[in-house]
Amino acid sequence: MNAFGVDVSGLDVAAFLAQARLLAALAGLVWIALVLRARRPAVVLVGAMAASALAWLVSTWPLQRIYALGPSADRITNLAWCTMVAAGAPPLQTSQVGQLHFEPLWGLLVAALSGFDADRVLALYPFLPLPMAIAFPAALYVGLRPAEPGEGWSPWERAAAALAGTLLISAPFDYMTTYRVPWALMFLLKPNHSLALVLFPLFLYAFVRVRGWRSRIAVGLFLHLVAWTFVLHMAYIAIGLAVYAAWTLVAGRGDGRRAVVDVATVIGVNALIVSPYLVMLLVGYPFLQPVAIQQIATASPHLLETTFRLGPIFPLGVWGVVVAHRRGDRLGRVWSGQVVGAYLIWVGYLVLSAMHQARERDEIAFWIRILMAVSAAVGAWDLAARVGARWRGTRATPAWRAAALMAMALPWCLPCWWDPARMDVLFPGSLPPLPRRIVEPTDYIRLHAPPRAAVASDPDYSRWIAALGGRQVLRDRHMHLTADQPDRERVLDTLLREADGASVAAAAARYRIGYLVVTPALLAMHPGVTLEDLGSRPHWERVLVTGEEGGGDPIVVLRLAAPTRG
Amino acid sequence: MTLRPGVLLGLPEGVPDPLLHLAAMRYVLCGLALGWALVVLKARRAWWPAAGALWVLAAVGFWTFALGRPYGLLEDRELTARAARIAVVANAGGPEDLLAGENLPPSAWTWAAARGVPPRLLQSLPTFLPLLALPVLGLMGYLLWGRRRIAPLAAILWLAFATGELETLRGVGLAGGLWRRPEAALVLPVLVAAALALSRLRAASRAWPLIALALAAGAAALPVEPPRLPIPDILLLASMDQGAWLFLGAYGLVRRGDPAARALTAAGAGLLVAHACGGPIDVVGAHALYRLGLLLGAAPVVADLCHRAGAWIAARGPRLRHLDPSAAGASALVALLVPGSFLAWWDPTKTDAIAGASVPGLARALYEVTDWIRHETPPHAVVLASEDYAPAVAALGGRRVLRAPTLLRPADEWRRIRAQSAVLEGRDPQKHVARYGVTFVLIAPSEFAEHGLTTPDDLGALDRFRLRYRHAEGYLVYEIVP
């Protein structure tokens, strides 16, 4: 069954995807015709939203499990944050019991959307990328509205920006490059990051309208909301704002002082609220430890990845930034500051790479792709107006200009070439349903374990318990190490080896552990421990045994009984 | 001497490396593209295509020389069989195919090999042909197109945009497609040159359909290779995959019709239709003509746009006023679009499984063993080798083999299997020597265990097997003596 409850086990996926691309091309032609007929920018915007929805549908329909659940550790972690909170775990903690969370808003939001029902989270989760994919172009359209009338940023231009910012951020051969397909990784894989993207244009909308201290503080609070959603996007925005303020000051504009005060207040309010939490994160997470793998990939021409690698988007985007900045309005200058700030971060990664600190390069790469695609729309709209002005006659209306640009862009729009079976490494692994050895024990945990109970298991299987069982775990190999990692190892060893029930209960109580899920990997990691030994101890109650497919070793769920002296 | 393409330039093994040197190559290509733009801005127009050809040479050359063996050798059935036939005809002579007792199918490659063209040259040539064909196409666009004023710009378009992302995604890209289509790499430039030359005749403005017909007939004769695209794909290929060139080309063809552009486009479109209808037409060749025609049709429109853009640039300041508007516009076109164009970012090792598999070189031991076979066995010798090594014996050693099931399965395959068993188990090998002429056996470690041979040396215990060659890595060659 897919997310819609339809049996797709017999679906010819390759044919389905090929037909979807053909449909997208035909729909694109109809879209252009509708733009010419209706002559309203809303048609461009709605079409962009529909195209984004189509790309989501095409990528989701053939799947018999949640997208990337299994092929991507990130996705399992992300789901875990939601199911756990929905089931009653503290929202400020990650899947590892006691560990402080770095993106707590998303889990709380999804849990609230599902009515704090973990089962409903699992049903809802595949649909979460859809509202993000639709909301982002809408947010661009709304967020780029000028603060004052007559400042450019016409509805047609904003509709073009919405189209480009959603459908032109990826290119057909992205899947072979270092950073892969931005649309899939932003919207399909990480809806929490794309939620921060949705907030970004709305933040700009609010920022350019700042008047006085009250609105400055309100916008600072808005920025801090972005930080709770995705801290890196907050950092990118803050750096972009700093560039805007510095640029305005250096350019000697009359509003330089106001820009500095606005930016300083917004960032200051944001930092004031978020900084204690950031300090805790820095203490709690090994962010600053240099790791050899955190370098720019050998095969990646770093300075070209976000410039000429983007093809025509780059020169058009540069032109768009020039156009936006030259408008002189606040939105244009804030926008150009965001683009320049993003590129400064990108260049800074050369230094970070030398320090083995070049983390999350893909996030800034995607951020730049989106900024440049939107800028390219601004640039293309300007060029189309210039060319149209030379075209004597009445046909160079905005609708015709939009139609001409759409016709040029249509082949490069995502749904027209999107073939996830070939271009998305996470898609093929998402086609088959989850195996029983994962589904049955996690279902049991979700349905029977007390909401606050934590589960101990092998560090790899634990992520499934957190994601599908909705319970925190002692150790998740795919999360950062906690400072008390040796203690956790000792507790796990006690749970497995200690025959005295009271000692086990005391060790378990420290991390609220109520269940032990014994997997073949767990036994292999603890030589000498056997299922028979564990089964013979009165403090462990065997509540579920799931046979491996093909008759392999079973996965056994044990519940910690009331402490007894053994 | 190995068959590694880099040997031609004296490049050491592993240079260029498609991973280690990739980033540097991208920077170099970007720099060359900007250099090309500078040439367009500053130099005489004759240098425009020359600089562009250099850029294409660098872009395609990196991947050509990154291959560790001729494209597809010992990886692709058809390409290996072609290489094997060339080697066998050149080294062993005679009318038989690479399998003893089979008739040699006629081909230009074996014809040339029989007439003394060095076999290694013929085996390596298909790998180098795209490297030559793509720049030659651009240069011919400049040299032969009748519209002399804008011919340099047309050459730029052909060099930079004759191959693109969308059609490559569909398996129809010219740059990657020519590796397995050496005939097309040789014939397409000739056909295009003929079309350009004929279109310069006065009658061509009316007779261009005849030129298109002749062009289509020539291209239709090219060998057909996969893929075979269904009708919807052909429709998308002819429309969406052309991107902006469809509009610019169509506008140019209608408003400023040029016979050469019309002939190329019509021939390509006709062949695409024929392909869609199930005709034996190679889709890469058909698409190449179509794209070249569209680009040629777009050239006058692009020239106009470049002139306007150049005039705008020249008006930006007194220091720019002296610029030739057309050159400035064309230079901007190259600077802005070429560094991000498909060839600059092409990675055939990821788009083409055979190219990826051709990056590792062949083992030194394989060259040494097959060199020995070629030098020390008589030309008429027939070698029995496992299905893993038989293609190498034919393609590198130049000797016919008893069986090569990964390349060919003749009608009497079952008889050859029995012959192989009889020879390897010592049951009257003379009979099979007589039928297929099997006189040598190449055996590698762990091979032919199903015939009771636990080590290659076990074969020496049988009557009439004389060990002739032993390689340090365990390969043995036995001669079957009377």
C-alpha cells in the first residue's frame, strides 16, 4: 500500500514516471495557454504550486513506505522527532533520552498537527512535504511584495520568482554532482528545512516593513522562530542582514543608520532569546571538533558549484541581483544583501574546509540555488521587459512576456525531467514496504509502551524504535554522541548481563528504560549474552518475538518487570 | 604497449584521473571558456572557432584520456567483438571470424585491417573520433557556411551547444553517443560539410529539400545503435529537449530561411519521424542533424541579439565605446553561457555505464599474456580459453578462439562446448584439433574446475599438452602437440 492506501505493488514504476513526465510537458503547455488567456499572474503562481505538487505526487505515489525511510538516516531521525513528541516525549529532547534538541519546533508542530497521536503522525508524515512544496512559492509571491507602491516587484515578477524558486532550483544532471538534487533534498527529504524556507520570504516581508521598536522586536522574534525551525537558515538570514546593513552604510545612503539599528535589533532580539540555547547546543554537541571528512570533496570545484554550475541561472541571477539592488527600495537591497551574504559564506567554506570544519555544505549550496533562481526570475523579467519594449506592437504585454519566459523555462522545470528512479538515490530503496522485523516490534512498542518509557537496543535498530515506536532510546548511532556516552554503555551492559533485578532496575531508572529490544546485532556486540540468559531472568518479561524473514535470528522485545531480588 | 588512450600523449597511468583531477579540469574549462570569450572580443573572427575548438578538445579530451582502455573494450559485447575481429584479421589473416570456423561478417574495420592499417590504430580510433568530430563540425560550420558574416557565431553555437543536457538524459547526446558510433563520427562531418557546400549554390534556395533528402539518405545508412525511442519521447526530443534553440531556430528558419539550416533541420526531423515510425534509423545521428540545423537557423537571430547586447555594453562607458558590438555581444554570450554549458559539466563516467567501466585500465598481466600469444603462436593457431579470457585472446592476442560466449554464440555452440570438454579432459583432443584447429589452451588460476582441473598445472599431466608459457600471476599457455 502507498500513502494513499492504494496497492501499488504491481506498478510499473519506470512507465509511471515516463508518463508523468509526458503529462507534465502537456500540462505545461496548457498552463502557458491559460496564462495567455487569463492574463493574470495568479495563473503563473497557481501553476508553479501545482507543478510542485505534481513532482511530490510522482515521487510519493509508487512508494510503499515513507519516502527515504531506511535509505536515509536523516529521514528516520526526523520522523523520530515527530512520533516521539506525539507519543508524549519531551519536545526539547532528541531521540536519545536526555539529549538536548537542536531543532525542536518541527517535532512539536507535527505532533500538534497530528493531535499528539503517533499513529496519525505515521499516516500524516508522507503528506508533509506537499504543503511545504506548495507554500514556498506562495510565500515567495507574498513575501516579495514591495513595502511601498511603485517600487517594482510587480505581481508578474513575483509569480515568475515563485516559479523559478520552486521549479528551477534543480537541474537534470544534479543527481551526478556533489550536492545532488536540491528540490528532492529540501522538500521531499527535509520538510522541516523547507518550513524554514517558507518562513524566509515572510520574514523579508516583515523586515522591510519595520517601523519603530515594537516592529523591530516583533521581527526579531520572527527570526528566532526561523531559528527554532532550522538554525542554519536563521544564520544565513542574519549574515545576509548584516551585509545589507554594512552595504547601506558604506554606500552612504540616507537610511544607513536605520538599517544598522533595524538589523542590530532584529539579530540582537533573536540572539538574546536563542543564544542560551545555542550555548547549550555548543556545549552538548561536538560541533567544533575538526573531522577529516568535513572538507570540500576532492571532485568538487567549490567556487564553480554555486556559480557557473547553475548554467543560465547564474548570469540571469546576477543580473537579477543588480536589478533588485538598483531599484533602491529596501526589499531590493535586503535581497541583494542576502545573496551576497550567502556567497560570502560559500567562500568562507574554503577556510572551514582547511580547518576540517566544512559542515552542512549542502545546506548553503541549496540556499544559494534558491536565492539565485529567484534572482534569475527577476533578471529574466527585466530582460523580457527590455526586449518587449523593442517589439513594436501590442503583444509585449506582461502576459505574453510571462508566457515567453515560461516557454523557455518549461523544459527545465522539475516535473518535465524528474525521474526519481534514476536521479534520487533514496527513491528505489523507498519502493518496497518495510520488513516485518522492523514493523512488528516497533508497532508493539508504540501501542504498548508507556509514553515516557525509553527503550534500549542496538544503536542502529534504536532509530527504528524511535521513529516508528515513538519512544526515546538509550543510544541512536545516527545521532551525535552524548557527553555521558560511557555511562550509557555501562547501563546497557548492566541491562544485558546483570542477573540482579534491583541493580537492573536502578540502572534502567536513570534513563527511564522500560524495554529492551534484543536484536542479533545487539547480541553480536555483547559477546556472551544470549537470549536464553535474558529469558531466564525474572526481571525481563518476554512480550514479543519476531522471526527474521528467511528463518534468521529473532528480534525479541523484553519488558522490564517490577524489581525483584535475583 | 598498452591500449590506454593517454599513452598517445605520453601521459602516465592515472593521469588524468576522473576523480582526483576533476575539480581542476572544471576550473581549467571555465578559464578556457573565459579565454575563448576574450578571443571573441579581441581577435579576428577566424580565431573564434579556433578558440572554441580548443575548448571542446579540452572538454572531451579530459574524458577521452581518462579512459584506461579503448571505450568499451572487454566491457561491451559489440565493441569488443569489433576490436577482436580487427585484431584477428590483422594478426591471423584468413576469412574466418574471431571464432574458428565461423564466417567473418563484412565491415569497413576488418577491410582496413586486412589492408595493412595497424590493428591497434583501428581499435583505438573509435575512442578518439568524438574528440575530433565535435571540433571539426564547428570548424566546418565556420569554413563552409554561406552566410560568411555570421558563420563564426554559428561555429560558436555548434561547438558549445551541439550537445546538451536534456537529450543526453534521453540517451541521445552527441558527445557521449559518438563513442559507440565511430561510423557516425566519421560520416556526420562529411554529410554536414556536403550540405553546407551544396547550400552555397544559387539553386539551393529552392532546392534545399533535395539537399535535405540526400542528407537524410546518407544519415539513414549509418548503423543503428540503441536507444530506440517511442513516439512520445521523439516528440519531447524534437521539442522540449531543444530548449531555447527550438524557438530561436524556428524563428530564424521561418523569418530568415537559410538553405543549409533548413536542409539540416528537415533531414534531422524527417529521420526522427522515421525512427518514431519504427524505421531503421539511428536516433543520435538524426537528432544531431536536427540540432545542428536549429542552431544554424538560430544563428542570425542570436547574431542580432548579440549585436544589440554588444551595443548596450559599448554604450556603458567611454572605454567600451570602441568595441565592435557584434563581437562584444558574442563574447558576452560565450562568457556567460559556455562555462555553464553541458560539455563543461559533462561526466560520461556517470551518464554512460560503459564509459565508467572503461576507466580502469586492463591488467598488465593480460597484456603480457596476450602479447606472448600474438608473438609466439603461429597466426593460424586457435586458442581455447575461458569465457573470461577468450575476448582478450582475440582482441589483444589476435588469435581465433574456440569459444567466446560473451561475444558470439554460433549455431554449433553445443558442439564447441563438447569440444572444450574433450580437450580439457584429455579425451582425443586430435579430433577437435582437426575440426576447429584448437592448438593452444590458455588457463588461469581457478578455471575449468568443472573439468577436473584444480590448478592450471593439472593440464600438464595430460598427454600431448606441452607447457609453453607461464606467467608469474598464474596464467599458463599449453600447446596441444600431435
